[in-house]
Amino acid sequence: MITAENATKRFGDITAVDHVCAEVRDGSVYGLIGSNGAGKSTFLRMLAGILSPDEGAVRIDGADIFENIALKERFFFISDEQFFFPNSTPAEMKNYYKRFYRRFDEERYRKLMAGFGLDENRKIRTFSKGMKKQVSVICGLCAGTDYLFCDETFDGLDPVVRQTVKSLFAEDVESRGLTPVIASHNLRELEDICDHVGLLHRGGILFSRDLDEMKLGMFKMQCIFTEELPENAWAGIDVMRLDRRGSLYTLTARGSREELMEKVNAMNPSFCELLPLTLEEIFINETEVAGYDIKKLLF
């Protein structure tokens, strides 16, 4: 398990990570979201032992990560800015990683390289940005680590490759308990893979929540009323957000499914249905309750 306790990192007068407390459970898929400059990359570099906290601690199973060689074999870091040795090929990078990751799966590496249509003997400097990301993802998955730290990993990948990478992550989570920590500024990239999400803003973490818990007791509804509703029509419902377009009302409310449907049906709508909440909608509602506007934070 990964824990951060008041983790803080400063660069001169700039506090990039400000007393962050977080917990990443083994076998979960943790999404780290926030706007550009929120501190996501710096926090991931602290998790990867590249940067040492100025205050607080970042640990895996209770052991400090920075300069801990034994721990570094347990995670692989996929940086937003890809780094490969000058004039190296994927095959050469594979041989390099095999020296540090004893569980590196060379057979799987060759299958994935072929599956993605990548030539392992071609110079990586001739690859596109997306192809370089694919090489990093393949090496990361084949390293056989317990944790995979991903910084904007889906950025630059086409939609088909993006879904393939997500499926590979999910497969490793299921089969061997891999724990990916994925940083992104795009909520839509994470909503179909993460089960726990932390929101960073200006170096601090606003909250870290389990998605199932956030969805519990929160529903989105669309209703059509042919007659004008009185001003106090929604008084008996815990409405978090209400939008109206003519006779169509779209609301997000708290309560049980049965209770909400009973109360709304008592208002005699001509049409009413429950809709799934997106990750973006969940966070908009949660951050507004906390006094923040997520649209200004992320978009």
C-alpha cells in the first residue's frame, strides 16, 4: 500500500506539492486528476523516488521510497516526457530494463510489440509521440512490478490504442494485482478504469474518494412536466443541481433510488428516467459542495 503523509515539495518560492495526504490500496486503480500545474507530475516523481519530500513522507508498505533500491524494483514510472537512450531501439531498452526488473516478461514483450505493430529494431527517435508512449507502456507492463505510475499516459494515443492500453491495465489488475496510479487532467480518460480518484489543486489535495462511495445515494434524473410546477415543487427532494429547458428538467439529487422515484412520480411527470452519472458530473457536484468550481479547476 502507498501512503503519503503531509508530503510537500518546493522549488524555490513555488510549492508544487503542499502537505498532500493520500492512500492507494493495493489492487486498485487510482486516478490522480487536476489542472496543469496542480502538482500531479511532481507527486508522481515523489512516488517514484525521483524527488525527495521537503516535508512529510511518501511510503510503500511503511518504507520510505526515496533512495530505496529494493523498493524501486516494485514500480515502473511512465513519464509524460518519454526518455530513451540516444539512438536506442525498443529491443535495447528491453534489455536495459531486464537488468533491473528480474520479473521482466520477455515473451509478453514480444507479443505486445507485435500486437501494436512496432518494430523492436527500429530507432525509437524515428517513432511518433504515440508510438513512444506505446513502447513505454509495453515495457512498464512487462516489467512485472506491483505498481505502475503513469503521467498523462493516454495523451497522444489514438482512441483504439487508448482502449487497448486500458484493457491491458485492467487485465493485469485482475490477474496479478497490479496497482496503477494514473495522473491526468482529463476526467473522461479515467472514468471507465479508475475505482478511486484524488483531486489535486494548487499543490494540495481537495479530496480522495472511492468512486462507488461517491455514487452511492446520488442519482441523475430527467423528467418532463406538461404543467407548470409550483416554486416549492422540489422542496421534499435533496436536489444538488437542477437545470430546466422548457418542460424538461434535469436534476441530480441525493437519496435512495426508490425514494426519489416515489417523490418525483407523485408530481405526475409525463416522463421520468434515471441516468448514469459520469465522473465529471460526480466531481462537479462534490467540488461545488466543498466550495470549488471544477470547471475552473480542470478545464
